[in-house]
Amino acid sequence: MNKAKVHKIFSLLFKTTILLLSLIYIYYKIFYNQDLDKIRFSVFLASENNSFVGYLLLVLLLMPLNWGIEVIKWRYLIFKIERLSFYDSLKAVLVGITFSSFTPNRIGDYFGRAFMLNNPKKSDGVLITIIGSIAQSVVTIVAGTIGLIWLENILLTNILFINKLPLMISLSVMFVINTLILLVYFKISFLNKLFLKFRFLKKLSPYTQIFARYSFYELLTVLFLSLLRYFVFIFQFYLLLLIFNIEISLFDGLAIIAIIYLVTTIIPTIALSELGIKSAAAIYIFELYDRQTAYFSNTIALSIVSATFILWLLNLAIPALVGGFYVFKMKLYKKPCND
């Protein structure tokens, strides 16, 4: 059997495996969800809300905007090595979602997108995608810190801390972390210089050269697009909370959601536990918020779980299923004909 045929067989098996794992994962998370019947009942109750249709329609309209901004951001980044149309960039992003659906911390996203490139140097595609991911994480961490500051009296002073000193120390630590994160992001080209200085890292320097190709302005543009996308999906979450009859002011709601995303960004997860961790974090933070008014109840907890599940379904499960149609377009080898 010649090399080309071996590549073709392996490529087919690999792509089929990726698609099957994604489908199995999504099926499991939907139909083996222990709260599925409760979520259905929660949706039924929410449908009696006069604003249900309007809010749900807005959430649905924001779904393509969410991923559309991500496509624009990735296309902007990838222009350094390959010029892609919006449609080709969209396919790559969708395949990345499919690839990431069952992988720890969604690391499959980097490889899924890179495999959609014609450029034979897939490592550049992976590293460029990581830059976009870092930008999104920077926004999430900074916004989460702002959320903590906004709700400090409720979440921190009155509940977690006895006096102001630990609070001030914690906020100071978060300020230092945010400063370091921003420095690392805007000075990401320094990684290549660092790798060149150390002999044991020098072999990796050809892979990190791509970092040096982005200017401060370009990284700032990517950060701005990440911020726009962030506002879209946290507003989706807020609308879903309103749909499930959780009454909370806009700014408090967005601050709580920002903290939820901060927590889930910091905690390493595997695919099977990600949705559960996000739901648990959301319930815990809302419980802290409402503890002073004794407002929290099992009904509210179920509403939060339902909102989290619907958001996952719209923003991850559905795009992953759509991405499954393009999985077989991935280019694993230098010559497309061998795929």
C-alpha cells in the first residue's frame, strides 16, 4: 500500500472519529442530562412569560452575531499566513467548535481550525488561534475582576470576609494578575526572543516566530473584537435569566455573569464536566448574591441550570453539529489530494 493511500485511509478514519466523538458527546449531554425533565418543565413555565418570545428571538439572533465576530477576529489574525474568505473562515471556526466539543478546555479548537488551512505549516495556524483565545481570556478575566469590584459589598465584604483587609489584599492581587495578563498579551512577541536566549528552548523558536508578526495596534484590534463578542454572549445569558423569570438589574446581572465566566475560565475542565461546572458556579454565585435577601430557592437554581443549558445548546451544541458537515474538509497533510 503506497503512502498516499495510507494517508487517505488515516485521514478518513481520523475525521470520522472526530465527528462521532462530537455527536456522542452532544447526544450524551442532551439526552443523559439528569435535569432534562426539570429543564423542560422550566421552559414550559417560562413560555407563559409575556416577554418569552421576544427575548428568545433576540437570544437566537445574537447567536450568529456571537460567532460572526469570532470569525472576523480569526480571519483578521490568520491573514498573516493565509487569505481566507469570510465563508472559509466560518467553516474553520465551526470545525474548531466541533473538534473542541469533547476535548479538555476546548483545546481541539486550535487544531480543528488549523486543519482547515491550505498552509502546510499547521503549527502557525494553531499558535495564531491561541493568540485569539488569549485575547478572549484577557477580556474574561478583566471583566470578571470588574464584576467582583462592582459586587464587592455583596459577594465579598458581607459574606466571604470578616473585615476590609483581606478584601483589599484580594483586589490588589487581582489587579496585579490583570496587569500581568495585559503585559503578556501585548508583549507576546517577547516569547520568541525568550526562546532564542535559552539553548533548550531554541528548537522551539521557529514555531514562535509568528508571535513577532503582530503589532500593538493589531493585538488591540483583536482585543476589541474579543470584547464585542464577550458583550454579546453575556447579554445572551442575561436575557435567558429574564426568560426564566430571574429578576435582576442589568448591571448586577452582567456583573454576576462576568464572575461566572471568570470562575469557569480559571478552573481547568474536561468536556464532560464543563457544563456542570458552569451551572454549579452560576448557582453558587447567585446564591451568594441573594443570600442577604433570603430570595434564593430551588426554583431559581433550576432556572439558572436551564439558562446555562440553553446557552450551551445555542452557542456550542448547534454550531458543533453544523461544523460536523465540514469536518471532512480538513486538510491533515500538505497535499489536499491525499485527504
